[in-house]
Amino acid sequence: MKMRLVSHTHWDREWFLPASFTREWLGPFFHSLAELMRADPEYCFVLDGQSILLEDAAKCGVLTPELAQELGRYCAAGRLLVGPYYLQPDWNLVSPEALVRNLEIGLRDAALMCEGGVGEPMKIGWLMDNFGQISQCPQIHASFGIDSVFMWRGLTLPPNDVRSEYLWRSHDGSTVQAVYLLDSYRNAMRLLSQGAAGSQDGASSHGAAGSLAASDTDGGQGAPATTQMERRVQAIANRIRPFSPTGLALLMNGYDQEMEPEAVTPALARLAEQGYDMHQTTPGAFVAELGAALNKPGMPPLPVVHGEQYNGRYICVFPGVLSARSYLKRENYAVETEMEQYLEPLMATAMLVGEGSYTQPAEHVEQVWRRILRNHPHDSICGVSVDDVHTDMEERFQRVRDELALLQQDALDALLLPPLADGAAAYPHGPALTDVSAALPHRPAPKDAAVFNPLPYRRSGVVAVELETERLGGTEAVGHEVSDTSDDLYWVTDVPGLGWASVPQVQDSAPASSASGAAAPVVADAVTDVVGNVETRTISNGLLSVTAEPDGTLTLTTAQGTRFTSLLELEDGGDSGDTYTYAPPSIDRVVRGVKPEDVSVRVTGNGTVRATLQVGLTVRLPVGLTEDRTTRAAEEAVVPVFHEVSLDAGAAVLRITSSVRNTVRDHRLRLRFPVEPEMQKLSVGAPFDEVARDASPPAQDETDIGADLRQLMLGAREPDTIRTMPMRDYVCCSNSEGSRGLAVYAPGLFEYEFRDSAVHIPVLRAVGWLARPDVSTRTGDAGPMIATPDAQCLRDTTVEFALYPFESTAERARVPAVAAELRAPLWAFPGRARDTAGLLEIESPHDAVIMSSARVV
């Protein structure tokens, strides 16, 4: 075997300690690294693919100008490898645009370190420890000129096809060369320590150590091993040999937060003198050598994997992180939306058509982006760190909100015209606006309203004009926040794409009424008022009819007669797992639904542009687990649940806001959305993509895993088929004929399970441990056993849903475009815009082009 060693660190910025503590370790680390590189001109090191280590070191005073200059020389010489990322995010839980900015900033930081030399940012994807891989990962990397990635978690290849190298292809055809870390990113950690890490790499526990004679390999490996280091090297080579068609074995010399990199090159030189074909390398050099070997005549083609890689049979992807501490994920979704869909387009508009003195504060905007991204490391946004880390995250989110508000106000000041004087001529342009609350004496209509459309096509619909409150304060909402006590509702039509409309005229009559029987867009061309019926507890708008049933669930009926029943049924079960993994207690007690006497319903709105069902539930749940954690406690407590179900005029989408005051521990509370039994075709939102998933994924067969592969599976695993899967914005269920379906939207939530012809989405998952060794749905542990009481989520939780039934194919029904419209609704407020023209309008079939960013660069 040809053995190549990469020296690196894996730096968890926040995990079992907050960043304020781990930053202190950067001093010893960088000084040790500099001393080693100074003493050994051949030594190379990979800085975990993330530039934030240098930024943190500079902020805490470790990276002095002298040390920064020295490290810069090593970067410029190609010995210290920095980038391509700013930090190591979880790719499933952050916005697609955030993934792009993470690469932009990371590569720019790395380029600054490499100035003046032959080196450049590391153009290798470095997916060491993120929990599963998204489908568009190859295309995202390829768009930055990165054609190779190193990856550990999530591989979906069947056991007989597993290799140390493969090709990974996105839906558009973008392909990267992937190096699969068969036995982790630390298989050669602490290589110089005598016996310190034998069990870590499996050399002793899996019985893989042994003599590797020269005749055993094509390059010759020298005499039988006589040292612990030789035995470890031989064991690694023996384990990797069956899976490496090129005869190349990758040894990863590093571990989490290692503060003293090992001086391995003298030891490797001694091994070479003994006949071992082994030396230190860099990721780029390894990929180049791999490519040359693969191009040799007779080399079999590499296996190809397509799309997302989310499988835990070889190493865990920890699906429980999708719903752990869901309040953090919702807050992150909200600030990403505010930045991407509102602030940056506003600033771009202000630059182009605003008051002449406005200039975009580019440096300030980047600092806000960096602050948002600093909540994205996989242990942070996944919710699997100690409580102090997540408290710090909430403080960062609040600071981001404050900064967004200031930046937004500056852009608005440049865009809005002064108010019209009494008796002045109205602004002559803009769509018609109907004020449905002007008849109320305490709700006078404003003289002018400005409406902003952040999407690149014309839109119509109901908007709320904020009279006194700021957008960035108050309660949670999707996209942006409004106050229920100070909004006027209006119907507005034909707002230009990525543009403004000034709407000065308040009409006395509603738009013409009609309803279409075809597959309706989100807002119809002509609409009827929404009617609410108190006696039947029903609201309807000619397209949809919604009834609150005695048990608190909903029945949704379309104009074509398709009915969906038992929507919003509550399901609550125990959870004896940890932040990484959901696990039901061995004797679970699942609570489904509530009794009619525990349900209250109120109907508001009749003959207006919006009607609402307010459904209150009194839910009684076990207070936690028994002391032995085998079942749920007999004692119960009340958990109030409140649904606000809204239907707008002309809308084929039903919107739902669900609020829960969690008062109990160790449980998972989900809402169910049943569909027709024929609707088994699933299409699920994903970053820059929509992925098809099995409604009934096949069971995994552990007997398929041979002995050679099994000895490589050293970490925790999910041996059973994963049923709780990642989503972004929606899960769409349709029948095989493509004649009807139901899209369930859950912006800011990232987990679903499809079971028994129903989409199950968790509102919250409450657990009390960072990690435990006794989780029944996982083999092996995930981290230190540290109590995390805040992960019980004993707080108020408010989440958003929307339901979109359609009578066509999902493509014709514009399912992804509806997700974009729910994330970025029209925004209206008192005032007049300077220009009513749209800056960008994109025409595509069924509005299939989704814009993730509009900014000045």
C-alpha cells in the first residue's frame, strides 16, 4: 500500500465549551504550529477547512502581527492550508445563500493570508464531521472551482460498492471527486504516542494489527513491525486495502482541538528508510496522485453516487439534531430571511433608485453576515452543545436583529418620499389598494402605503400595513414580524418583481368576485371575500373551505371536492434519547388528539379579505420519564396549544400559526397532516433543490455488511433505516398520476417523517442530555454525557405551517414558488416609494426559478 498522511485539526469552535473558552486554546495551538513549521520546512498542515480559527485568534490577541505575518508566509508557500470555508456549518439546517456566503468569506479570508506567494486557498471540500450531505453539495463546490471533496458521514453506497474514492454528482450534472474517510478523520491521530490511541483507530479492539511483509503490497513495506507506530500504520493499511482500487491509503493525523500538532515527518522518514511507501501530503497533492492512479490502464471505473448522502449505517448522521432546540433553528431562519429577502434587496434598490447620498455599508453588512454565520457550526445550529453555547447563540441572534433594523431603516430613508401635504395630488402610479378596516373608527386608513415585493415576478395578495410598530420586534413570524394589534389589512394587486408600489388610493369596494375551478395560483386574478360561519366553525373563500372539528383537528375541502381530514392532529410520545438522537422509552405512552371538552373554537372575519379560526386545546401530558427512563411518568401537567388558522381572499393556501407553552420534559410533540392513501410520491424541499424520497424506505439488512467493512465502522451508527428526514420549507405528497396532491409547508422547521399516509412534523423535541450512552436507536455514543436542562425547551414555542392542496402535477402547481412566497411575503407600510418600477422580473415555467440573493457586489 502507498500510505499518505495528512496532518490537520478538527476544531469544534463551540461544543462542550463556549467559544469564549475554546478561543483561549488557540494561543497554545498556533504557537505550537508555528514552532513546528519553523523547525521543519517540509511540514504541512490543514486548518480544518475553516478560516474562522485565524479570525478568533486575532480577536483574542493570540494572532499578533508578527505571528500573523509568519503564518501568512506558510500559507503563501502552500504549507498551511486555509479555507475553503469560513466555518464548518451543518449543510441541512442553514439557508442555501448562507452556504454560498460561507464559501465566499472563507475563500476571501484564505486568499488574504496567501497574498504574495505561490500558495492559494485550499480548493478542496472538507466535510469532516457535518451530519449528512445535501444533494447540491457537488454543484455548490463546483461553482467555486472546487472539484474534489473529502467526506465522512452519510454515504449511501451499498456495502458491496463501498470504496475509498467515488464520484459524487448533483442533479445538474456537476460532479466532484470524493475521497471517503473510511475510518474517520482521525484514524492516525496521536501517531507518535506509544499506545495512546491504539483503541481509537481500532488497531487493538478490532484485531487488525499484524505484520505487513514486502510481498504483500506493490510498493513493498519493509520488515515486520517492531514499534507501536509501525503496528498502527500496518493496521490502518490492512483495513483500507480491500476498499482502495488504487492502492492508496489515507492516514488522517489529527483530532478535535489538538493543541500540539505532531512532528511526524522525521518518523515518516524513518519508515521510508525501512521500505514503507509513506510520506506526508496535502489534500490537493493526494487528489492529484489519486487522479494519476485512476487514469492508469485497466483501472476499474469509480462508483457514482447521486444527490443527497444521508445514511447512518456506516457512521451516524444523527437525525435527532434536525429537531433538537428547534427555537434556535427558527430564529436562524428568521434572520437569514430578513437579511437575504428584505435587507439586501432593499439596499440594492436604494443604491439604484434611492436618494442620491445613499451608499451601501458593505463592510457593516459583511460583519452582520459573519455574525449570522458564527451561529452555523454544526454543533451550534444542531443544538448539540452545552447550554451556555446556545445562550450565546440567542444573544448573537438578538444583536443581528438590532443591526438589521438599523441597516434597514437607513435604506428605507433613502427610498421613501416625504409624506404628501393635505390636499396635495396623489401619487399617480401604483396598483389598487382596498382597505378592509378603514370603516372602523379606530382604524383610519393611511394616505399612502408602500408595498415591497422581494421576489422576481409580479404578485398580488393581502398585505398588512404596520402603523406604529417596527418590523423586527415582537413575536415570532415567518420571514418578518408584525404586531396583531396595529396592522390594517389590504388587498393589493400587481406589485412589480423586486420592486415597490406606491398605493395612495383607498377603494371603497372589494375586487370583483369569482372563483376558478382550475389549479389555482396562490392568488387568483379575481377573488371573493372570505366567509366565516360561527355555527359550523368553517371559513371559506370559494377555493378552499376549512372546518374546525370537535376534536380540534381540521377538515380541508377544495373547490373540486377533494377532502383532507384529521389535519393538525396532535401526537406526543416520550423521548429517552439525547440532543443527537430521538429514542422512545421501551414502554412508551403516546398521546394522540384531545377530547372535545378540551377544545375551544372562535371564528373571526366575515366578508373581508381574511377570516380566521382560533382553536385552543388543553393537552394533558406526562411530566417526564420515570427514574429508570423506561416509561413515562404517571403524573401529568397541562400543555396549552393554540392554533390560528387563516384564509385570505383569493388564496389557495391555508396558513396556520401554532403556539405551545411547553411545561413537561422528555417528549416529542408532533402535528400530523394525513393525505390520501394514493399520495405516496414525495418531493421535499432542500437547499437549492427539490429531492424525491421514498414514502416507505426499505429496511436495511445488517447481514449485507461484510467483515472487512465492519471493522472500519468504529463510531456510532444508526443501524435501522432512518425515517425522520431533513426538509427545507415543505414536503409535497402527490399521487402517481399527477392529478392532485397536498404540499405541507413548515418554514423554519427541518424534520419530517412520512408514516401511515401522513406527514409528521415535530413542533418541539425536549431532552435533558447532550449525549447518553444508552440510546436505543443508536449503536455507540455521540459525545460527553453532560446535562442540558435548557434542551427541555420549557418555553413558549410558535411555529408556522401552510397547506396547499392542488389538482394538477406538483410542478404545474408551483410548489417551490409557493415556498418562496411564504418565506418572503409582500411587505407594506405607510409611506410612498420613489419608484414603482421593478428592478428584476424573471419569466420561467411555473415560476420555477427561485432567487436566493439580490445584492450589490
